[in-house]
Amino acid sequence: MYYCGLSINPNPVHLYSIKIGPYSFAKKEVSSSVVQAVYNAWEMERHHSAERHLYPEVIDVLQQIKEEHPNVIIGAVTDGKANPMLMTFTLAPYFDFCLSWEDDQAGRTQFFKELKSTGSDAELKWIYEAARDKYKALAETRGTLKKDRGAVSASSIDEKLWIHVGDDLAYDVGGASACGAKTVLMELADKYGQTARLRFDNMNKLPAWSVTTKAELEKRKIMNLAAEQHLDARVSFMSRLPEAINDILEASADDE
């Protein structure tokens, strides 16, 4: 199975009276139904916008992976509300599930608590273990639908190769590898305009939109260095991803 990482977004909140200078907004609490409707509209447009701005090769790459590996299960592990399965005109046909950090608030809260502490290591395994459980449930269901194979045992599922694809060295590589995954870092060429690495590359010259604290930057630097040793492939062009996956599969087969 293959995983991809995506992005962070806030949850809807109630709005109360706000006064700035001579202007007054929301004189009374906005009803939860209105807040939810506004949030739903925002979330829908967020996904439509993502569809309009996909990297050109993405669909071709996913199609190639599906054709070369017909039994693959592709899932998204995201640290926010982005969900490729809601991108009905582009990504949805290629994904089997999506797991968000917000699906497990307790694990997410504990992670950020540990991230802020200088005395402990931020534990990322929780989200990837949850993703693996979701994969197992899907694999078992697929197995029961194939009359000639019957149900798939948990032991045989555990032996399946897991390849995690992401753009964050500490989270995607470090976290997934701790759960036994092979890892591919999507550190794309400049032509893609990828912003992920800008968040942590130069601690003295962060982009204007960055809200990362100095303490988190220091922690992430340590996490990045630790994750480097668990990296199986680094990809600069989207079209190279199927080849990188096949290289990992061949190397794993040779090790058996």
C-alpha cells in the first residue's frame, strides 16, 4: 500500500460579537448550523481548488501505479482536513481510504505536547499504526470478496510491503519508517513550486507565511537528521515515482 501526506486546516468555531474601531461584526452568536454551512462551503471549495492546481503528472503517475500493481491499496494520511476521496473529478478513483490526524484527537494532542517538550521525543507512530489498521480492514474485505482465495489472514496482511510517499522528512519518513514502512521523500524540483521544504530549510530566512516557532524548528532539525537514515528513495520529479516504487519492491524481493 502507498500513502501520501497532505495539509492542515482549522475546525469551525462559534463567532461572537467583535468590535474594531467604529465597525461591529456578529453582534450575537452565530448559530452552529450557519457556521457548519459556511465551513462546508469552504471545505468543498478547498478540494475543488486542489483539483484545479494538481501537478500535471499526478493522474498519469497514479494510473501507472494502479496498472502495474492491480492489488495495491492506496491511502492518504493527512495532518488536516484535505481528503483526496472528496476530489471526485481527479484523485478519488485512485484512493481507497483517507486517514486524518483529526480522526484521533488524543493522539494528535499528545504528539504536539511531546513536540514542545525538550525532554521527550515526539512520537509519530500513532497515526501510521491507525492507517495500517485501516489498510488491514480493507485487505481483509477484499480477500473475502474473492471466492477463489477466501479470507486473508492477519499474518499474510502483515507481510505486505508498505511504501509511504510524502514531502516531510521528519513526519513522513521518520514516522512511517518507525512502523516498518519503506519510504519515498517527494523533494520536488524547483519547477513544481513545492513549499514543504521552505518551512524548515533555512531557519534564519523563513517564508512570510510560516508560523513555526524557533523551538519547533530546532526540534524538527533533530527529527529530520534522525529520519535521513530511514529514507529509501528521494524523488525530484513526479514521473519518477513509479520507478522508485518498483526499485523498492525489487530490493525487498532480493532481501527475502
